[in-house]
Amino acid sequence: MPDPRWFDDEEAGRHVRPYAITGGRTRHSRHTFALITLVVTRSPDETGYEPLEPESAEILDVCRDRAVAVAEIAAHLDLPVSVVKVLCGDLLNASMILVQSPPAETDKPSVELIERVMDGIRQL
Amino acid sequence: MPTALKILIAGGFGVGKTTMVGSVSEVPPLETEERITEASLGIDDLAGVEGKFSTTVAMDFGRITISPELVLYLFGTPGQDRFWFMWDDLALGALGAVVLADTRRLDASFASVDFFEEREIPFAVGVNCFDGRRECTSRQVREALDLGPSTPVMLCDVRDRGSSKTVLLALLEVARAQASARLTAAAGR
Ligand SMILES: Nc1nc2c(ncn2[C@@H]2O[C@H](COP(=O)(O)OP(=O)(O)OP(=O)(O)O)[C@@H](O)[C@H]2O)c(=O)[nH]1
Ligand SMILES: [Mg+2]
């Protein structure tokens, strides 16, 4: 009879491996990101040319032409969101990206903001 | 740099969440996942948490560029997975939510309704009329889900962009009323 734990390990391995990219970190020590924090790559001449992990280099590629949400980066790279947040934290430390956080939870949306969204949806 | 906002599309398994995201999004729905462990409750390192609670939650989302300054993301919550509620980042700061319901399985929407009510997150209920099925009226759904008078209930077809837009606008109307009530309350203080 197959040992059920064996299958559990297989299953877990698929998800644990991405954290090898972050050295086991599941959170960044300095920076917090939301699912919809937007990321833009800074132009190369403003940043150094440190050798990067392939995943970090991919993030810079994905965010070169427009602001991309952390969740979108995770989808494009097929990595868990928390791994992308750690990698983005390192890129931010290295001044290789610019980020825009969404409005804070305590900063409730104004009537005007909601109306702008409504107008946008009507025009779809 | 633009600002990003989000709206959640919640509801039970197979109720049409991904279809709704796809019908209004400017890109085909994208998918991503998060590993929910006790790490999300305050442990920073995965080492030593084996054997403790851990699950992977997947969800899909789409994007609507409202203007050069404003991008709206629509997140379909994972219908099958009761653990998405632990993914704080998913609901935190949302403009509001659409709770999709299937009249054949209304009980599948209870958990979502409770979740948004408790957190006072504005929401609207969309009754997805599979193949034009309308065997319930919106009043019956309102009673079955025990909804307050300010929560809209709309019959819809999530495959249709116009219909999905109508539900989103109903939700945003609730959000606007809430925002305007906040203003009044602040002025009265
Ligand atoms: N005929 C019909 N089919 C629909 C309608 N809405 C959704 N479907 C189908 O129902 C199935 C489930 O729809 P999804 O949009 O994947 O539902 P979901 O809520 O994202 O499902 P999960 O993510 O698995 O919980 C798909 O095969 C859709 O094509 C509808 O209004 N009419
Ligand atoms: Mg789905």
C-alpha cells in the first residue's frame, strides 16, 4: 500500500520549492506589498548591473512597459504571490523598481473616486 | 504612476465567477495562487512550520484600465476553497464585492454574504441565470439570503458584458452611498 505521506510530500514539494528562490523567506523584512501594489522597472541607466536571479530578471522584464500589479507578476511568472513579494522587496531595496501601493485600508474611497470608477465601467 | 483598486467576485463553486471576470476584463482571466500557512499569522520563515496548517489557495483576476491614473482589478475568489477568507490581502481594501448566486444552490452563497456583511464591505448579489433560468425572483433570493434593504439583488447573465456591468454598477452605487454617508457623519461630528 502506498504510504499516503509520500504523496503529501510530493504535493508539498511542488509548493515549497519556489521558496528556495527567496532563501526560505515568506515575507520581506522591510517592504510590504499588496496584491495590487503596482510595480514599474526603473530604466537601466539609473540602476546598477548586479547579477540577478532569473526570476528577478523576469520581473524587471514584465514591468518594463507599464505598471503591473504584484498579482499579475505572480501569474506571469507562475509563482506564489508571497514569493513575488519577497523578490520585489529585494528589487526595491536595490532601487531597481518603483512601486505604488493601493490606498490604505483606513483611507476609505471618496465619492468622487467611486464615481470615476463607475464612469469607467459604463464606458466599457 | 497609476493607482490600483479592486473589486471581488465571490460566490460558491461553479457559480460563474471566472466567467464574469472574463466578460468585463480587458485581458483573459489570469490565475495566481498563495500559500496560506501559519506564516501568514506571524511566522516569517517556513522552516519549522511543517505539519502545521498549510494550504494553497488559487484565484483568478482580470483588469480594467479606467484611465491613465486608475486601474481596476477584479478578483474571482476561489469558490471551492473555504480558506480564501484567511487570505487577508484578497479582501483588504476592496472597493466592494459581487456575490454571485445560483438559485439551485443558494446556500453556497451564505458564507460570502456573511463575510462581507461582517466587515461592512459594500456588496451586491448577482443571481446568475444559467440558460435564462429564472425560477426564483430577486425577492425570494433576498429573503433566502436574509439581505438588508440596501443590498441590491440583480438577475444577470455573467457571460454578457452588459449584464455584468449592471451588477458592478449596482455594487458601486452601494459603495458610493456608503462613502457619502461617511461624509455626512464626518460633517455632523
Ligand atoms: N449556460 C450557462 N453556463 C454558464 C453561465 N455562467 C457560467 N457558465 C458555465 O458554468 C461553468 C462554471 O463557470 P465559471 O465561471 O468557471 O464558475 P466559477 O464560479 O469561476 O467556478 P469555480 O472557480 O470553479 O468556483 C463554466 O463552464 C461556464 O461556462 C451561464 O450563465 N449560462
Ligand atoms: Mg473560477
